[in-house]
Amino acid sequence: MKLSILIPAYNEENSVEAVLRRVAEMDVDALRAPVELELIVVDDCSTDGTTGILARLHGGPAEAPGDGPRRDASRPRGGPRPTGAATGAATATTTPLGLAAATPGTLGTGRAAGVTNGAVDGALPGLRVIQHGQNQGKGAAIRTALAAATGDYVIIQDADFEYDPADIPRLLKPVLDGNACVVYGARPLDGAGGRWLLDFGNRALTVITNLLYGTQLHDMETCYKLLPTSLLKDFQLECSRFDMEPEITAKVTRSGYRIHEVPITYRPRAGGKKLSARNDGLPALRALLRYRTWFPKHPPLPAPTPA
């Protein structure tokens, strides 16, 4: 399987390199099939040091949207890991929602298979960087990255520390085992870190989603959504902020797919997100209502066969 990881980035100089290295080093060796990674970062016209960091990690000039890769940006994953490599494995405990809550493993300095000393110290294999000429927002960055994706499956990774890439193999496992086609990573939504109001809003939107679409989700607004790339491209995404999450969810369910959930860890961003009920909650609610009558243009696509 080839997995495209879409990473929108805007002024993330304090975290983007560490996040990319964690993605590159995540443990996929225990999965039933080899996984090839394609990391696509869209720099949304950052004004801090993000652009320079990405240029160093990429080892070459950034692409313009639609240009295609400037160098070989894919590498196979799988096979034995070097001795002493950190696995970032997760254990589980029970949550009030009935899901097992992931406990983060140790993210050490172990090197993933196929990454040389030079790659870790400098350029990252599997990395593509696309540069926006002007700031267009997260939704536009995701659409740019999605248009460039060549993997069988796709997932979105934020360029901060809120979502732990060590959880991505947990989402891949049900797909590779043949038990799911669409997988969401469900956060605890327990109000930790003073997020009780935001988590209440996320829970409310999830309950409304379940009522409107007949789902049984625990976290509709999660960033971690693993889907076939062809399916997500076929949706022709329109929303640009947090209403993109209900748009994707609505179109997945309206296309006849069941959403499988696995628990993930979540670390709220320092200082919190600048979200509001008016600017984010209401558009998300409108998206849930708007796409209730959406129909796919084509019959449901068969899931890619893991190889």
C-alpha cells in the first residue's frame, strides 16, 4: 500500500520539522503489508522560518501547485527496523465512550527502515513540498495536497503536536486486515487541558451527525480520517475551514461507506485554537444540513486492495 500524508503548514517553524520526522519514523513494521509513504507538505505562504525549514528537509526547490515532484519523493516502508529503534507503539485503556483510549508510546530517535544517517540529518525521503504564492487557508492547502497525492490511501496530519503520527498505524491496521475502508481516529473529548467548551461543541456536532446520517461516531471533527485517495478526490471538496470535516463525513456516509473508528491520543495545542461557535460551529452545522441531500456522482468505488 502507498499512503499519502497531507500536511498543511502555515507559520509552524516551532513544530513542523519534529512532526515530519515523527511521521517518517512511525512504526509500520508490525502491519500485515509493506507501506510506502508519500509526505506532501503545502506551505501556505508562511511568513516565519517554516519555508526555510521545509527547503532544507526537502533537499530541493518546492513545487508550485500542479507542477509535480521535483525529485523522487517515494520510498518503500516495511522490513526489519534497526536495533534499538523506537516503535512509538500504543497501549489502550477504556474510556467512558466505550472506545479504548490510546496511551502514547515513547517517540525516540530510532531510524525507520530505509532512512540513512544523511536522510535523518538532512533531507527526508518521501517528502514533497508545494508552495502557495499567497495565503489561502487550510482547506485550500488540503485541496492542493490532495490533487498532488498519488497514494492508494490518504490521511491529513496537522503540522503541530496535537496529533501523534505514532497513531497512524492504528488506523492503517483495519484497512490492511480487510476489516474497513474508511477509518477515523477518535479523540477522548474529555475536556482535558481546559478544552471542555470545545470538546462539548465537538460532541454536540458528533451527536447531530449521528442523528442526521445514522452513524455511531464518537468524534466526527477529528483530523485523522483515513480514506481511499480516489474516494476523497471524487468528493470535490468545497469547504475551507472546520466545516470540511462534516463535509467529508457526510459524503462518506452518503456514498454508502461505514466509518470504522480507532482511539487515538490528543494533545491540545498550547494556547488553544482560535475557534468560535459563530465562525466554526455554525458553518459545521450548516455543512451537515447542506450535504444531507448530497448524492455521489458515481457508484461507490471499490476499496484499493492492500498489497
